[in-house]
Amino acid sequence: MTPHLLHPPPSSCMLSATMLGFLMLIFSLCDALEPKTKNRTHVMSSSEGTNIMLTCEAVGNPLPVYGWTCDGENMLENTNSLNITLVNRNTTCTCTAPSILGNITKTFYVHAEPRGCPLTLTPSEIVVKFGDPILINCSTSATDVEGMGWEAPFGGTGFERPPVVTWRVEKLEEWTPSPSCYATLVDGSQCTVSPLIAVYKTPDFVSVSDMGHVPMVEGREHDLKCDVISVAPVQILTVKWYRGNETVLTETFNESTAIPVNASSTLKISTQRDYNGLTFRCEAELHLGPKGPKFLPNTSSPPYTAVVLYAPEFKNGNESKEVLQGENVTLSCSADSNPPSNIRWIYTAAVNSNVTTEGQQKTISITGITSANAGIYICVAENEAGRNTRFVSLVIKDKVPLLVIGVLLAVFAIGLIVLLVFIYYRKRKNWHSSFDIVSNATDVPLTVSSNA
């Protein structure tokens, strides 16, 4: 009987039998994938460094004798199983069960998959400040690890038994630490894993300075510089500029370096007079990502107080004043400027006028103004940032003489009295006329009608 592989025959299995004398041949061909082929195949995967067993079973009469070949090489095994130790590459093995009536085979395709290192780092990523302590555990749950340890320029360990080995440094003073944890397996192979370590350093100091070393003048562009001294790594640095409490500029850096460097940022200002006395400052922040500290490390500069020079600006504009002759008049002039302005009046001097100064204000006082004081008075305010001029026109009006006023008042009073007398006599005359009419009416005799 030709041997056949032991396999539960599905509905698609084909069974053929031939009787030759006392020999019965039962040949079973069953394959879920290719039911018509005589050869069976099996695909399997195994991690590198592991052991696998291939099994091949067949029945026949007489009992079959097994033979194995792997990648064309005859193997010594003559049983129905083949052990492959420490798989390290793809392999094709064939099991053959021969008989006097024929052979049946089964082929195994073994794929060796790269095996990950059976080590776990805790933490696998860490952010640490330069000079601070650091600790990382390396552990394994694999049973084929013979020993493990840390290799590092500092803080390394010897060959230790699993399952845990620790890398510890009390004061990390290396900008690019590169420790690695290794494991030696029982088959003699070795694997390593390395943590991701980010070392940072906050700046030694941060300062704001005037790039042009010239005064800030209204209407002109001015540059301020923020210097960040000795910071690492610069690619995670963000510089923020503040005017008062308002953020006016944010700048990041693209350089990639692990060691401390100096960085700078420039703020361009279109200067306004309102900036005089305002404070500017910059702040250096290190954005260390989700593995970094909860609060962003930041260093702020001392405040830089702006001193803005601006030309004089008068509080009042040009004006024209009309005053009566003989009155007292005061003309004042002051201006807002930085630095304080030099203020002066340009006018025609007179014996009844004088100029006084009080703070940043100059005043002309005129006593008993006359037509000689009429004219244009010019106030000039000037400082190193500019000059401004203001005009005041003084118009004098003559007073009406008192005699004329008295005569007019007398005429008005006489006219009023005459009018009142006229009204009085007019009313009196009308009253007497009415009385005479009534009196005459009483002297008329009564006549009696004859028909009465």
C-alpha cells in the first residue's frame, strides 16, 4: 500500500484504491488549498533564534520509512519529525514517505522573522536637565536571556543576571549620553536597546539692548536685541518679546545642536511717543515636549525702559482773542515734548507787558491793554527732536465813553417819564369825558306820551 499523509479528509478529498494480489493500495490526496495536487505544502513562520519541530505522518502497508531534506541537504532523521534549532534564515524542508508503489511528500516553507530584542527600558525616553541625576531600568521577561548589562562611557554595569539591571548617574554632565542595555541569549547571540535622552540647559542670562546705541526718536525705526547666553539645545528655544504685558513677537530657531550656544532675536520698533517710559523685555522658553517638565523652563530679561525723543506738541492750537481796551490779559504757552522744550514768545514788547516762566509754561501778562498791544504773538517750542510754533492774534476794542452812556441813559429816562405822563393824562381825560356825558343825561325831562 502506498503511504498517505494522515489528515482528516474533507468533502473534497479524493480516494482511489487498487487491489494487486494481496496488496491493497490506499492513496489519499487531501489539500484544502489544492485538492488535486499530490504534494502537500505547509508555510510557517518562526522568530530568529527559536527552535521549531516539523511533523510529517503517513500510513501504509508496509509501514513507511521517512526521509528529510532541507535546502537540498539530506538530514539524518528517519522519523516522522525534524527538529530545527536556532532558526536564523529562511529554510525549505521536505518530508518523503517512500513505498514500493510510490512516494508521498510534504514540503515545509519556514520563514525566519527578525526577532526583537527582549528588553524593556523604563523610561525609554527621558528629558533631563544638565547636571541633574538620571536613572533608567532595563528589564526582560524572556527565559532565554543568559545575562544583561549596561554599556556606557559612565554609569556602565557589569554582566548581571536577569531580569533587571539599572543605569544610574548622580550628576549627568554629558550633552549626548549614549548608554545601551545589552542582553546575551543562551544561544550566544546578543542584542541591544538604547534609550532616547534629551539633555537641556536653561540660559545663563537673558538681556535686552539697543542695537543702534542711539536715542529712540518718534517716527523712526529702532531695533532692540535680545541675547540668550548659553542655552541647549537651541532647536527647542522660543523667544517671546513683550511690550508692557503685550506679546509683540515670537521667534523660534532652526539650528540643530546639542551643546550650549548663544542665540539672539531682534525686535523692530516703529517708534511712537506713547512708548516713552514703556518697558520692553524678552523671555526664553524651552519647549521640551510631552516628556519634559510640566512647566516650561523659561528665563526672562530685566526690563528695558524706552526713552523716546519727540518734538513739542502744543496743548492748544492757534487762536484769536478780542479784548476791550484797558483790560488785563494773560497769554500762556506750554508744550508736551521729550526732552522738555525751550519755549519763547515773539511779540512787540510794551511797557505794560512782561513774561514769566513757571515750569514748562511761559506766560505774557499785559496790564491795562491798549491799542499798542494789538498784533500777533508767536510761541516757539523747540528741542533736539524738532520745533513747533503757535500763533495768538490779539484784537483791541475801544470802550464806549461814560458821558455818552450817561446821556443815553438820561434821554432814555426822560423819554420813559414823558411816556408815562402822557399815558396818565390820556387816561384821565377819557374818564372826565365819560363823566360829563352821564351828567348831561340826567337833565333831560321826562315826557309823557298822550297815549299813556
